[in-house]
Amino acid sequence: MASARRISGPCQAWPEDSAFIREVLDRIGDKWTVLTIGTLSAGAMRYSDLQASIPGISQRMLTQTLKHLERDGLITRTAYAEVPPRVEYALTDLGRSLRDAVVALAGWAAAHHGEIARNRAASELTGVGRGKAALRASAD
Amino acid sequence: MASARRISGPCQAWPEDSAFIREVLDRIGDKWTVLTIGTLSAGAMRYSDLQASIPGISQRMLTQTLKHLERDGLITRTAYAEVPPRVEYALTDLGRSLRDAVVALAGWAAAHHGEIARNRAASELTGVGRGKAALRASAD
DNA sequence: CGGGATCCTACGGGATACTG
DNA sequence: CAGTATCCCGTAGGATCCCG
């Protein structure tokens, strides 16, 4: 098992400038951005549909997330001058490319979350990665 | 440019169960985890070396990050019974696989951060994605 | 319907001091 | 050296009310 270190390529080099990583993580690391992109993945949707499709999101966060995504050119916002007003949001090509990247990351998560869960459960028994207070608590 | 929509595959389907995505984002979405993994990418290091190599991290956050990574089996912690004490941290195979996944994401960021920056700058002029207060402020 | 403005709270996370 | 414990503050983000 130790010989199967690398699947593709000799060694994935860590980028010298890790600023790019933080840039994308600052965007998708928050609680709602990824869910919003994923929901829009199905096609253009209006504000109220998004709020209904993303369980637990507040309009404050939905509005903010949509604005950030629009600013970065990941989604488009189209307002129709009707009554009642209608606003539709849709992924741009750039947004779709980010979605694809996130899907790839989700692939890693799906492949390894079982292993991670097992490791975490094992640590729970061993006491690894916990403070002494937690150890004392579990001893009570 | 609009014809180059998809690079590989017909359409990256969004995972039905997006729980995996949140799982990995909850891990790498914070401020320090990715930097820690990237630093350990060079090889095993001790606590003080990590603190020196990750500019701006506090021992509180370094300790916490290391504990979480150890719990999930992404890094190993080896304490040598010496004086002065020495503790070394190293990526596991699982940790390396996560690093590779993050490097892939960084690839996306590197490829598109220019476009994003341009979009954001354009929005700055247009007023897209900003509140009316911000528009008024820029008008002063 | 699609938000904007405001209030309030929980928590991430920095600074500092202490311990084995 | 390698942490732990405590204090403290800024901000993400939920709840609520209001407006075009």
C-alpha cells in the first residue's frame, strides 16, 4: 500500500504562490456559495426559487452570495420589467467551470470520506487529537 | 469562446448528495488548514518549524489545525521522548491525496483568477453587485 | 416579488500568560 | 520545545422590519 503513493505524475508540486488557493477558498469556503452554484447547476432560477431550493438560507445570505457571484462573473442576473417583478439568475461559462472544479473536489470527498470517518472514529477511542479536558470528560 | 464550453465530458453533473462537498469544505475552508498541508508537503516538520514557515499563524490555531488533521488521519504526529522534546508532523497518504486535490483546485484558480479580477474590476465601474449606498458613496 | 437596512448573537481566531 | 488556558474582539450570518 505504501508503494501506491502517486496515481498520476511524479509528485504534485505545491504551488510556490499559494495566493490562488486562498483566493478560490475565500470564495467557495463560505457556507452558501457552493450550494448556490450547485442549485443553479440545474438551470436559470429566480430569487424565490433559489431560496426555496436551498434549505436554511436567509435572504440576507442569498442576496449577498448572489451579489458576490455576480461581481466575479460567475453568474448573471437578469431583471424583467414586469409586475410582479421577476429576476433570474444563471451560471456563466466561468461559473460552470468553477462548478466542474468543485465537482472534482467532491469526487475526492466521496472517495475518501469513509476513510476519514473511520479515522475520526478511531481517534475518538484513542483520544488522539483531543485535549486533556475531553479525555477527563469521557472518563466520567 | 462560447463554443469551448466543455473541456472533458458532456456535462459535469452536480452530485445529488452535496454533503460530501460541505464535508471537505468544512475541513479546508478555514484559514489555516490548506496552508498547513501545503507546508507539510515539503516533508516532515516539527511544531516550531511549522510555526515559522506559516507566516501569521498563532500557536493556538496551529495546534488546533494539527489536531483536526491528525484526527482525520491526514497527518501523523510523532513525539520523541527526548529533552528538549521533539514532535514531528508529516502528511499521510490520505493527506497527500487531499493535497493533490487542492492543487487541482489551485489550477483552476490560477487559470481563471485573471478573468475574475477583470470581472470584478468591471463591476466596480458599473456598480453591479453593490448596494445603493456604495453607489452613492462612489458618487461623492 | 425581490430585495435593502438594521439589530443582535455565536464563533473564529489573535494576543498573552502559564505548564510539563 | 511544544503545547494549554484565558481573555477579548471582529465579523459572519440569522431574524426582523421595511420599501419599490
